[in-house]
Amino acid sequence: MILALEQILNGAQLGLMLFLLAAGLTLVFGIMNLVNLAHGSLYMMGAYFAVTLIDWTGSFVLGALLALPAVLLLGIAVEVICLRRLYARSHLDQLLATFGLLLFFNDLVLVIWGKAGRTIALPGWLRTSVEILPGVPYSAYRLLVIAAGLVVALGLWFTISRTRIGMRIRAGASDREITGALGIDVASLFSLVFGVGAMLAGLAGILNAPILTVQSGMGERILVIALVVTVLGGIGSVRGAFVAALSIGLLDTLARAFLPDLLKVVLPASAAQTAGAAAGSMIIYLLMVITLAVRPQGLFPVRAR
Amino acid sequence: MRPTPRLVIYAALLLALALVPLAADLTGNRFYVTLANRAVILALAAISLNLIMGYGGMISFGHAAYLGIGGYSVGVLAEHGIDNGWLQFGLAIGASALFAFLTGLVALRSRGVYFIMISLAVAQIAYFAAVGAYRYGGDDGLTIFSDSRFVPWLRLGDSVTFYYLCLAVLLVALILTNRLVNARFGFVLRGIAANETRLRALGVPVFRHRLAAFTLAGALCGLAGALLANFADFVSPSMMDWTRSGDLIVMVVLGGVGTLMGPVLGAVAFVVLEQELSNLMEHWRLLFGPLLVIVVLAGNRGLDGLLGGRRNG
Amino acid sequence: MADPLLQVRGLTKHFGGIVANDAIDLDVHAGELHAVIGANGAGKSTFIAQLGGDVAPDAGTIRFLGRDISRLPVHRRAHLGLARTFQTVNLLPAFSAVENVALALIARDGHAFRFWRRATDDCRVTAEARAVLDRVGLADAGHRPAGTLSHGGQRQLEIAMALATRPRLLLCDEPMAGLGLGESDSLIALLAEVARDIGLLLVEHDMQAVFALARRITVLDRGRVIASGPPAAIRADAEVQRLYLGAEA
């Protein structure tokens, strides 16, 4: 039971990180009709920026906060230099070009930061654990990550559903022509949306940096899962991305935590570990295939496409 | 037929590929054969992807899964002491075709991005299945200790023999593809890619034709995977990583989508660029990545497009 | 009178709260040109989409050659002999005119699972394709990519493709849209000739064409049939005049 609670929190944490990635993906997908394989690179760049800025400032909080505008600027730069030329192109062209960006960023970090993976040391006050229930300790930092994820999700929901700029973004996500007709400066709106999406992906990278090893290619596996989330949630739907991200995060974490134990009933221990972990990773993809077989437009379709 | 520059260049390319072992002997650099062999096998996989992507308009982002399935068919049988090539390759082709057929049944009901994503998800399932196959090395992969045996005089362990076998398979695949895309089946397949609604309204059972093409491509890529396993004497889940599928897309587009020789050109260019750029600098993708972006922004007609106006096929 | 080719009864389609087609009844006989008219939003497009098989009806039946086709997929309907042209030109622009028609001829065989012989070496197919192009007045344009034909030429090619499937009934969705005067005249002549042998259901805005061609006219308004009959009766119908003709004339 205690283990289950811990795993549920871990799952929620993964889910919220996935949401941070998927929010940007789904908006860029929905509004600009761009499939962006380099979104995971922005996640990775966020983590690397955090490594360096925490190093420079000597403060975890300051470094992490400074990394955010850094990714925002990087995102806008990538959009202005390259991606905005791809909006009107075929998906194949988009895949190819953003795949090229992904390769570029993977080697770029090797050149700048070196081959060895980097880790971020947490300050003392975050290295503690909190008793979430009597006798159940949980990492304070992970709790902070969950809280941060929730705050951002709430902020994003508020921005999109309650503000002027959010209204424009929604208009764009459901009908690109209308956005143009409303006299909105489409190019700047697109840059802004892309930049913010990049920043959210970067935030996920920053928040995950102290938990994982920061290394080249770290964005690839999570990108694929975030793509699953985006498609499952329905392209262009932030609400769908939230629901799908949390479900996928929980499912993936719980399956990988408990399937090996279940399989130990029928298999030797080491075999159960390997097979169980793999089966756990497989489940979310199976879920996606089945869902799309039944509902080809995802769970919360924004419009027919 | 009058020899066009394109025809001359392609004939020269194939001739050059045929002469690689000779050149390697003369220069004493056996490594050329290895390099060319990798290019030839990847070209076969790229031809298969081009069949559905270039001619059929189905962007599969999980094509490396078939390389893996073909490879593991050889590896798993070898692990159990079965080195009969007919069995191994038969399983490789059959299993890949079946996997493609089942994938197609689900994925081909979707379009556009949804199709891309389902093909990606299915490939991930295959990837994790290999990771979880603890009996066959799991994440670490599986070393193959014996080459496939067909007939006594064909020894796949000999690198030159094996190279010519692969090249022969490539030539046969090119001839078959050329017939296929110009036969009724390919004609209709290209028609579906160009205007699905129209073809359906004319009475074409679109789904069935797409599924057939998808299955055929899976089988061909499974064959490439079986050759790749014999080439490397090793199979591992990383053969099926989604970035490998990305590499295959890169080869097809780099060479020229929907052209007969484009995939061959693309695979050779990919392998050569990889080799040359990585000689030039360790982090060669720093150049290769932007190169892809430029290829796309410059209009994306691939290397075949550089050879002049007409798009064949 | 012989059984109708197409017999539509009570065809109904809702989109959310909107009733796009409300219990439509309509017959088309062989050798008859039946026109469907109505203002924008009257439900013509939904009607055609249901006949073609793009949209599944909520209620009602579509019988074609005596067989209920309400639930058949698009390509099966085409096979039974139901051909159509589209409201916006819908061709394979990169393929030549002959190839466009050849695809239609191949489609008639049901499948194209032939993997070896070159499709365009098939003399029967190319010769027949040229014959069909000749019939619609595109004899000289066979080798040209469809996308390079004039708008009128593309409309003619649409009809050529539909005819190549040897249909029993042809659905034409606004074939005159965007045509110049001379082009419409030749198309009207073509449609009149086509309708001698087979049934033709024409959805059209061009009233001159409709009254020149149609043997029967059905008027839709807000999803419902408000009048149906020979052109003279329609012209005289008070409700039609008030609702439709009056507004335009």
C-alpha cells in the first residue's frame, strides 16, 4: 500500500512532466500544424542550461529560474530561423527537418558540455523527505516538482481559457484561417506560442535534471511518450493532453513498478525483471494503438482533420 | 531508350558498387567492402520504405521495426542451433509480412499524423518486446555465432561472397520494384497517394491496396533485416530504435521520394556522409543535422531531383 | 413505368441540432436527367454525400438497381454503377488525362492486383481511355497533365473519368461551377447526350442549364423537398417562386 502510494506520486510526477512537453507539442501541432521531433531537444537544452546556470550562479533556484528564459529565447530563435518556414510544408518535410535539428542538438551538447553525463546536486533543504502520511516518507524535491507541474498546468489552463491571448490561441488551434481574418499578427503569435511551448518543455527538463542524468539524447524517449500523449489527447487539445499525460504517466509508472513482481509468479526473478519492465513500457503504446483504432481522432478531438 | 544523364549516372553507381571488392583488393582496404555492404543492405530497407512512402503516400515512422524482426528471426533461430538459411530467411520475411499486415489493419484506418504516430507506436512495441526478450539477451542484444546456410557453395561468412549476394538481392528488388510501380498495382497505388477520395469514388478498394503494399514492404524490409543480421553477426533492440526509423526516412528523402533509384542513392549518400563527416569531425551530426534542414528548405527533391527535370516512376 | 434506377425514401441526416436532410424522397429513372436545386444550405451537398457514401444516413433508405445501398462503402457503390463528379475539381493533377481515365477503367475491374505487366502498355486500356476522352471533347489533351488543363477541360475530364466506369447512374455535383459561357454550353450538350442512356442526377446552381436539361426537378429548402416535378410545373409552383426563383430572378 505504501509502495503503491509512492508509485502513484511518481506516476503523477511523470504525468505532469509529460504534460509540460505535450502542452507545447499539442499547441504547435494544433495551431501551426507542425510535427516537431526536436521538441525533446528543447527539454534536453533546458536541463543543460540548468546545469551551467546553477554552476555559474551557485544557486539551484536562481540557476533553474534563469534557465527558463534561456530556453524561451532558444525556442523563439529556432522558430524564427527554421521552423516557421515549415508550417506550410508536408508532414514528411517537417519530420525530416526537425529530425535534423534533433541530431544537431544531440551533438551540440556533446561539443559544449562533453560526453560524460552531468548531474545536478540539490541544495540541502530539497534533499530531505517529507512524511506525506504517518510513516510514509517521500522526496521533498519530487513533491516540489509535482507542485510546480500542477501550478503550471493551472496557469496554462487559466491563460488559455480566461485571457485574450488565450482566446486567440484557441481560435488558432481550431481554425487557422479565422486567426488571420481576425487581424491578429499571426507570425508573432506563432513565435510566442512556440517559445512558450519550448519553455514548458525546458521546464520539464530543468525539473527532471536533478533526478536523472543530463546527457545527449535524453529527450528522445520522453519525446515519443509525449507524442503518444498528444495524439491520445487529441491534437490541439490542452485539456486532452492533461488527461492523457496523467493517465499515461500513472499507467507507465505503475505497470513498470508492478509488472515485474507479477511476472515473478511465473518466471525466474531476473527474467521477470527484464520482461516485466519491457512489458510495462509497452503498455502505453498498446493503449495508444487500441485507443486510436477505436477513436481515430484521440480522446478529445478539437476538430476533424 | 536513349541514355539520359540520369540513366548513365545510375548505371555508373551500380557498376561502382559491383567493383567495390576489386577496388578494396587493389588498395588493400577491406573496409570499403564493409562500408558498401552496409549501404547496400540499408538501400534495400530504403527501397521498401519508399514503396509505401514514396509511391503509396504512407509515411511510416516505424520501419526499422521490420529490420529488427527480420534480424531477430535469423538470430533467434541461430540461437537454437538452426542455421538453415531458407528457414531463417523464410521466417524473417514471413514474420515481417505478418507484422506489417497486422499493423496495417489498425494503422491504415487513420490518416496523416495519426498514421505516422500509430506506426511509431507499433514499432515501439516491437522495440520493447526485444528489450524484454531476456532469453535472447534483452537490452544487450544477441550475438549470432553461425552464418545462415543455404547451399554448400554459398558461404555467407566470406565478406565478398556475402557482399555480392546482397548486391544481387538489391538488383532483383530494383527490377521487381520497377515492374511493380508501373504495373496496375503500382499505378493504382500512386493514384491513391495522389487522390484517395477520387480513387475510392471510382470504385477502388483503397484499404485493400494500401494493406497489400504495406505488407509487401514489410516483407522486403524483413529480408533486409535478415541480411543485416548476417552482416553484423549481431542483433539488438537498438536496430529498432525510433531514430533508426528516422534514418531510413532520411535516406529515402535524401535520395528522392517516389523515385526508383532514389533510395539507393540516399542510402549510399547516408553511409558515405556518415563515414566522411565522422572522419572530418567526431560530432558529424553537427553538420549533418543542418544539412537535412537545408535539403528540406531548398525544396526537397532529393539527389535524384538534382539529376534533372523528369521525376521517374 | 419501369422500376427506378435510384429510389430514395425518407432520407434523413442531422448534424448536431441541425437537420440537413429531412425525409427526402426522390426517384431517378434510366435515361432521365433529374436536377436537384436549392439555395446554399438547402441540404444539396449532404444529399449527394449520402448518395455517394461519404456520409451515413440517420434514417431512410437508398435503393439502387433495386438493392439497398444505404450502408455500402463508397467503392462498392461505384462498382454497382454509381459514378460521380465533385463540386470542386477532383482529379490527379500530376497524372496525364489518359492516365486519369485509365485509372477509372482499371477501377472497373474491381482490383488492381497485377504486379508485373506495365499498366500503360495495356492497349485495351489506353485505347478505351482515348475513346472516352474523345467523347467528352478532350481528344487532343490526352498526354497533358490534368493539372495543366483549363478549368473547363478539367470539368470535362471529371466527367470522362466517371463515364469510364460505365455507370448506370451519374451524380454530378455542380459541374458548371466556374465555367465560361462557351464552356457551359458544350458541357450542357455533353450532359444531355450522356443522359440519353443512363440516369443522371444533377445538382446545379445554373438555372438556365437546369431548365434546359432536366426532365424532372426537385427543389430542396432547409433540408426538405418542397416541390418535385417537370420543369414547367416547377416554374409554376407558387412556393418555389416565392422561396427561390423569385429571390434570384
